[in-house]
Amino acid sequence: MDKIIVRGGNALKGKIPISGAKNSALTLIPCALLTDEPLTLRNLPRLADIDGFQHLMNQFGISTTVAGSRPEDFGRVMTLEATRITSNVAPYDLVRKMRASILVLGPMLARAGEATVSLPGGCAIGNRPIDLHLKALEAFGVEIEVAAGYVKAIAKKGIPGGTYTFPVVSVGATENALMAASLAKGTCVLHNAAREPEIVDLCNMLVAMGAQIEGIGTSDLIIQGKDRLHGATYRVMSDRIEAGSYACAAAITGGDVELVGAKASEMDATLDALRQAGVKVEDTGTGIRVASDGKLKPLTISTAPYPGFATDMQAQFMAMLCMADGASVLTETIFENRYMHVPELNRMGAHIETKGRTAIVHGVKKLTGAPVMATDLRASMSLVIAGLVAEGETHVSRLYHLDRGYERLEEKLQLVGADVERVGTE
Ligand code: UD1
């Protein structure tokens, strides 16, 4: 299995190209189910999760072609064509490996009148139920059966429509409901919907496919169902979490980096937190410049749905704040078990205490390299960030987590002068 070796100490300097957003891509791909015409997605990141989703779409009889950009380029273009759907079942084996597979439920149901998807189960960061996905569909008049580890959604005569108010904000449930609603017979209304930029990206693409959605970017969405949607060509938004991760990497090393293609307007909470930590942040028009002298101030941060501070940025900020001058307080309100990186950071010399959902990060003078591994994607990135400033070598294993969400991580870090290499181990 591969691992990444990080030799700390280099201040990152230069430009990092930011890839298309993984979380956006994972909801745009299943939209191919909503039309029998070709859907072309540009700026798709090259990631294991995207390959997995392509495979899932092929299982449904959907043809996919990937136009390879040159190997030295980032991103690629995929055309999906669901002329005929040969299966409406997402089996356990695929859903287990990739939680986001649940996002086929809404569009498959809308197109085929029935969809069967394995229940995804928990994951490293928490329970992650899908009850809200199902309740929203039920409110639209869909029949839901759960048996033998599978959920079956049925709307043989089409999805009637209805109104649903989410009790808590859910990105995935909002996405599933939106995709299903776009082909409903009537009107579907969602209150307290998620308003993450990835939801806006999904709405914009659905509109480009002929959907009618009011309230885009707000928590109240009104979707007037259409009889059919058509094909489209759409460019995936840039990855705000990837950009935020490299911003933390630049800041902890006292670097000066332009995150090319990143959009400041989609990252307010992250950029505000960086500024409060004493990091210089500037919208360059082509991206975001992040510069730091390495002197970081402690922060108090609580994760929240957008436009709040993203849970997907918590681990990377925690790594950065290990080197702050004082104690920071982080509170994780979205997932119950998202501090799995804490013991690993502590093994590198960090001083972090957790109590329930709160973590106190006491700034330290130095971190030291160590062999480490993490149980999820963003936690793995936090270890790389810590490694960039640690004395000596940090060996980060379980790279499959990083490969799920960071396109060619080591190459991007090398572009800005980091001493990072990927090595194969026996
Ligand atoms: C998405 C993102 C993930 C991010 C998360 C929160 C993708 C592929 N993943 O995950 O990177 O960390 O949003 O920003 O886009 N919940 C329920 N019942 C449900 C659904 C969710 O109780 O049916 C709870 C969850 O357990 C969690 C909270 O709601 O506590 C938010 O989860 P949600 O927004 O749904 O996260 P995902 O869509 O799974």
C-alpha cells in the first residue's frame, strides 16, 4: 500500500491549481439518470470516488465516456448517456464502499418510477442515517419500504409532489429531494434546505437541463416538476474544501500561495477564520492568495451548516492551530465522531484535549514527524498539514482516504516547494 512521506520545514510558495469539487461532482453525476440525452460534465476531479460513481452508473446501463485531458493537466470531462436504464438497484457492495451512492435514489426513482438502494450504514465520522432523505421523498408522495438492508422507493405513476421541512439541515437529503422533484408531476417545496455552494451548483445544472427551481441559494426551494429534462454541458464548481485545505497548509508553513480557480465568495467562513488567525487573504480575481509569516493566533470555531464554518474544514484548521500562539476551542456540531485525527496529531507532539464535541488545541512550539494514519479523508489531510511543519519525516499511510478527495495531492504540494513524496510499500 502506498504512503506519503512529508519532510517538514519548507514554506509553501507559488500557485496551486484547485480542482473541481468532489462533493458537487458526486451529486451532478447521478443527474444523468434524469434524462435520456447526453450530460457532459467538465472540470471533474480525477478521484477514486468519481471512478467509483462512474462504475455505479455503468451498472445501471448508463454509458460513460471520459475524454482524457493531457496527463499533466488536472481534471477531465465525462459524458454520461442514460438512453436506457437496465437496472434500478444499487447493491450493497458498491454503496458500502461509497456512501454518496445514496444520491442515486432520488433521480433513479424520478426516472424509472422505482429505485432500490442498499442502506449505507455508518462510517468513521458517525452514524450518518438517511431518514431525512426518505422523509422528504415520502412528503412528496413516494412510497418507501425498508427491508433486508435495502430501501425501495416507489412512485409508479410519477412523484405527486408536496412540502417538506427539514428538522436539521442535510446536504445529501436536500440533493436527493431536489433531483427527484425536478421530474415530479406537481410542485415540491423544501423548507430549511441546505444552501451549500454545492447545492447551488446542483440547482444551476438542473436548471440548465430544463428544471424549474425558485429560491436557489436560499433555504426555501420551490420546484415545479417537469415532464422531461434534457441534456446539458456543465462545468463543476471549484473545490472550496480542497482550496481551504491548501490555505491551511500555506498558513502553517508561513508560506505565500495563490489558490488558482478558488472562489472567495463561496468560502467566507473559512477565509474569515484564516484572517482572524492572522493570515493575509486576498481575492486575486483568478483565485485566492494566502500569505502568512507563520505567526498564528488561536481561534474559537464552531462547525455549522453553510454559511457557517464547514465541518469538512475542522480537521485541517485543527492541525494549523496546533502551531498557534495560545489555546483554540473547536466545537464539532455536525458529526458526533469527527476527532479521530486528535490522537494522531498528539503523537506528532500536538497538545489537544477533547471533551464530547469540543476540542481544546493548546498551541505548541514545534511538531515532530511520526508514522501516522487516519480513518477519514479530511483527517488524513490534517496529518499532511501537520507534517509540512513538523521536524523530520511524517509517514502518512492509508492513502486511499486522500485519493478519494484530493486530486494528485503530492504533485500539487510539490508545485509549491513542499518536500513530499508518494512511495509504494510491500
Ligand atoms: C455532505 C458532504 C460531507 C459534509 C457534510 C456536511 C457530500 C458527498 N458529503 O455529507 O462532506 O461533511 O455534507 O456538510 O457532499 N443526517 C440525519 N439524517 C439524514 C441525513 C443527515 O440525521 O437523513 C444528519 C447527519 O448525521 C449529520 C447532519 O445531518 O449529523 C448533516 O449531514 P448531511 O448534511 O446530510 O451530510 P452528507 O450529505 O452525508
